[in-house]
Amino acid sequence: MWQRLYTRARELDPLRADALLAALFATAGVVESFLVKSGGHSRPLTAVFAVAISIPLAWRRRNTMAAVIGLVAAVAVDAPLDTFLFSNLTTPFIVVLLMAYSVGRHQVGWRVWLELALLVMIVVITGGIRTASDVLFTVVFLGLPALAGRALRSRALFQNEMREKASQLQQDRLVRAQRAVEEERARIASELQAVVANGVSAMVVQAEAVPRLFEAGDRAAATQAFVVIEETGRDALAEMRRLLGVLRREDEDPALAPQPTLARADALVARMQAEGLEAAITVEGEPVPLAPGIDLAGYRVLQEALASATRAGGVSHADVSIVYGDDSVLVKVRDDRQSSDGQDPEVLRALRERVNLYGGALRAVPGPDSQGFEVEARLPIGGPR
């Protein structure tokens, strides 16, 4: 339980944490002012100044100088009044100690000495220095918390520096590893390129010999040359595939994989359903063969529109429709998003260029009555006109 409370306290915003700390000390000072012996002094006035000296703790980290000045000013105003703030209460002494710690923890340079001198004025104002031993007590009273704060500051700075160095070393290690991988891939690609080039050269030599073999009537040798060409071509093709595999990045799809088509739209919808988007697809008309580019363009429109629906807030359902007409195919996605945000403008621009390339038209607008969002592309079946 204590570990959990400590973790939550560490996660608090520093300004909020200091405000809570000031409120805690103010409450403790008020309670203490009504519990301890007053010696004939005013309890309400003491309670007021117990709150006044606690308030500067709220900005001890954000502006330490202002906090110290505020504390000294509160003590100076309190001194001639009828209170027992520093004669019988313990909370004010803890506040001064905490402020001295804050000076060492959060200040640097000449400001440290100036603020410690201002805190010494508190001891002078309250009559805490009367003899030489009082001077020594004041130095210890304010110096030890300041030294503790300085030590923790140095430790925190050292830890931050070590974390930054470790992060930089990790980044450098990743860069070196990536560079080594790239160099090895380049070496392998160079070797495979030489193998492929040698295979193609052998095929060219064999192919040049075939006409002469036919002219000489040596059909057996010509047939053997064709066999060699076939085997060498297969080997070269296999090495070429291997070369492409070496050069391909980890995040790239295989270049030899079949391109998606509108015939696979149902699989796309099923994948989006698995990702949490409720989607339904309808196909109208008689599906007809489409040119590969047009087929791929229609699929990409559906893919990007559904991806946008999954990223948008408040989308629970999307309707997908594919309508085959006499001379065009219409692909459409309509979702029920509540916000007015539509597709990413960059994505829309890319889709519009792709659709226009094949003589089609793209429309992306809010749904009827500004409910949802629609993306619609009409593509010619026979290709661009």
C-alpha cells in the first residue's frame, strides 16, 4: 500500500504537489495553534500567520526566490504582533527547514547564498541570535537542510546524465547494428548480382550458338543448348528472387505477391471486423473482369476509407457497397462517425490522383444531415477514355 501511495505521489504534477504540501502545513499550523499553550497570546492571529508562512511553500519549486521572500515577509509582519508563532509552535520551524532544503535542491549559483541569507534574517527577526553559540546553531539549523538538498540535486543531475548517456549509447548501438546489416546485405546483393549476371551471360552465349547449330544440321546439340538455356534461366530467376528477398526491407510486402482486387473486398471487411469495426458489404450487379490498375484502385479506396473509420472517434459501423454498372463500377464506404472530421487530406489527395489516373472520379463528403462520412469512387470498367 505504501509503495502504491509513493508511486502516486511521484506522479503528481510538481505544482499541485507543492500546493497540497502548503495546505498540509497550513492545516497543521492552525490545529497546533489551538492545541498548545498560548501564554496569553492571540490564538486566532497565530493561526492566521501559521497559514501565511505556509502559503509560500506552494511555489517553492516554481519560483524559490519568491517563496523565500514571501516567507521572510510573513515572519517580519508577524514579529511585532501578539502571536506565539515561533515561541510555542513546531510547524513554523519545519516550514523554515523545508524552505532551506528547497533552496539547496532547486537553486544554483549566487541565488543559493542570497536566499540562505534571507532565511537567516528570519532567525534574526524572531530573536533567535543572541550569543555566538546561536550563530553556530543557525548555521547548522539552515545549513544541513540546504546541504541535503544540494546533495539530492547533484544525484538527480548525475542520474539524468547517466540516463541520457545510456540512451545515446543504445541509439548508437542500434545505428551500428543497422549499418552492419546494410553492409552485409549490400555485400550479399553484390555477390548474387554477379551470379545472376554470369547466368544471363551464359544464356546469351548459348542462344547465339543455336542458329549456327541449326545451320550445321546438328539438332541434338541445338536441343542440348536449349536445355542449358532453360536450366540456366531457372537458376538465374531463382537467384534473382533471392536477390530481391535480400534487398527487401522488413516492413515491405513481397514484391511478387499478388495485388489485391475488389474480389477480395469481403476479406478486407472481415479483417476490419476483427479489428473491432462493425462492417457490412453488399455487391450489386454482375461482377466483370477489370483492368488490374482499376481493380487495385477500387480496392485501395475501400481500404483507406475503412482504415479512416477505424481511426476516427465514435465510429461503430460502416457500410461497404460495390455496384457494377454497364460502363463503370461504383465503390462506396459510409460510416457513422459523430465528428465532422473526415479523411486525412493527404490520403484523399493520393486516392483522388489514383482514381483520376484511370478516368474515374472520387467524392468524399459528410453523410446526409451531416451524419457520418461517405467516400465514393466511380471507375470506368473499360479503362480511361
